[in-house]
Amino acid sequence: TSTGREKIQKKIRSDIQQEISQIMKSKLPTRSVEYMDNRISRYSMKMGKCEITGMFLSASEVHCHHYIPSHLGGSDKFNNLRILHKEIHKLIHQTETTTIYTLINNLGITEPMVQKINQYRKQCGLEPSI
């Protein structure tokens, strides 16, 4: 309800509110209203942090990943979306080995992060990154 959303918004940190405001302004014409709404809800729930690295993401760094891809039957429902840094999202879908290693090194990816990334890659029907 609008009353419930208002209560939640009052509890959100101001830096997260600012980024949500920017995310709301973004235009993704090929995405559903459900996707757009759930992307904001997921970002808010995760306190603006990447679900792989744990780092805070500005609106310009946010990508929203379908855990089960749309082409494999995944939906735009809240529980199927993940908030990721745009470079992590690129890494999950990357198939070129040299690019994968470059991204892992440049992003400072740790072993626990690699395990999560590989879990996401498996859901996409891709081989483990390393």
C-alpha cells in the first residue's frame, strides 16, 4: 500500500534514497513495470549493496540480473532479481576466458565471490568462470 511504502521510505538512509531517486529516473523501455518496481525494491532491501561483492553501488553502477534468465523461464519477480555491480554482471555472462580472468583480477574477486559468481553462471547455463 502507499502507506506501507511511505513508512519504509522514512526508514531508508538518505544516501540510498538519493540513489533510488536516480534509479527511478532511468529509462529501460524493454523492461516491464514489475521489473522496474522490483529492481528498486531489491536495491532498497540490499541497502544498495552488490549481492556478490557487498560494495555500495551508486545508481550508475547498478545492474539488475535475472537469477534464472528470462530465456530459461525466469520472471521479473522480486525473488528472481539480483542487484549487482555492472562489471560483476558482465563477468557472470562473459564467455571469453581472457576477459573473465581480466575482470576477476581487476575487480579483486575473492574465492567466496567466485563461488557465488559460478552459482549464477550455472543458472545461466554457463561454465564456471574458473
